[in-house]
Amino acid sequence: MSPRVLGSLILLAAGAMLAAGCDRDASMRIRYLPGIVAGSERVLPPEPIAVAPIAGPMAAGRFKVGAVYDEHGNVERELFLIDPGPLITQAVVRCLSDAGLKAVMQTSDRDAVAAGKNGVPVLTTVVEELSVEKRFRPERTVHGQYFSMTARARLSFTLSSRDNSNLYSGVMTGTEEEPPAPVGGEIFLPLETEPAESLSVALSRAIGALVLDPRFRAALAR
């Protein structure tokens, strides 16, 4: 075998290994699902509210949020997110707007402070947890291999005003478990099969839960 052919084969093998590694540790894309929380739309008055940029160590950067495991408990794929802060900020704005508020996304903390000085209440959000795990089981059916999947999102919210630095504070948690729990002996197929979609559901539920909190609604009325 000529050195040129051998070199080409080595490059191809290295490329294949790199592609496999990227696929194994590929970053997920999550999204916000409007209206997923019943009773969270068109329930608040059209009052202005400023939404500060998402804060917390999980708002920016690339970090692991979970993994997919085979039937023997071995890691098939690690799950990562990259810079979810802007997406979550937009999701909070969308949720509050759908609820009826005049929500405005602030591009910086300085803008948020200025909005507060102008009498507009400011909502600050901190990402405390984003996680998802998918575990396959040995059993198989015509629909594929059995698995269980759990996703969890936990967000801390603080509402402040010019006269009150803590009008409201609360922690909202959203979860998504697949497959759904049996009801009356009836077993359901999974609604979501992809970790990114499962985590998207959990995140959307955590954001929507804020609108349902009576303490948050009372704080807006002050």
C-alpha cells in the first residue's frame, strides 16, 4: 500500500472517529411550547413588566444536563446544552405576553435597572436546574425498545419594583416523565421519545407555572 493511500485511510478513520464523538456528545436544541400549562393564557391585565436577561451558572456556556443509557446501564450519549439563557429569556417574555402582560425583554441588566427606576416591575430569572435522563430497558415490542425518561427544569423568579426589591420570589419546577403513568390499568405509549423534547416540556411547564402562582398575581396588583 502506498504512503499516499495509507495517509488517506488514516485521515478517513480519524474523521469517522471525530464524527462519532461529536454525535455521542452532540448538543441539544430545546424550545418553548406555548400554552402547555392550562390556565396560563389571557389571565392577567395588560400591565407593563420588564424581563431581565436570564442569570445563573446554567444560563451561558456548554454544560452537561444528562445522558442516554443502554439496557446495561452504559452511557450511549451524553447530553449537553449551549447558552440556553437567551432562549429562556424569550420564553419567559412569550409566556407573560400570552398571559396578557405587556412584557418587554431587556438586553442587559443595566436596561432592567433603568426600567425599574421608571416604575416598571422587573422580573429576574435564575436557572437552577436543567436535567434529562433516558434509560433503555431490555424489553422490546413492535413499537421499539422500552425506555424510561425523566426531565426536570427548576427556575427561580424574583419580581422587584422601584419601591420594593422583593415584591415576589418563588421557585417553579417543571417535570416530564415518559412513558406516562398507567391510569386505571391502562398503559400508555411514550408521548416524547427525544430528550430535547422532554426537557422542552419540563422547561415550558416551569415557566408557565409562574403565571398560576397566586402570590405572583398578587404582587403584580400592588
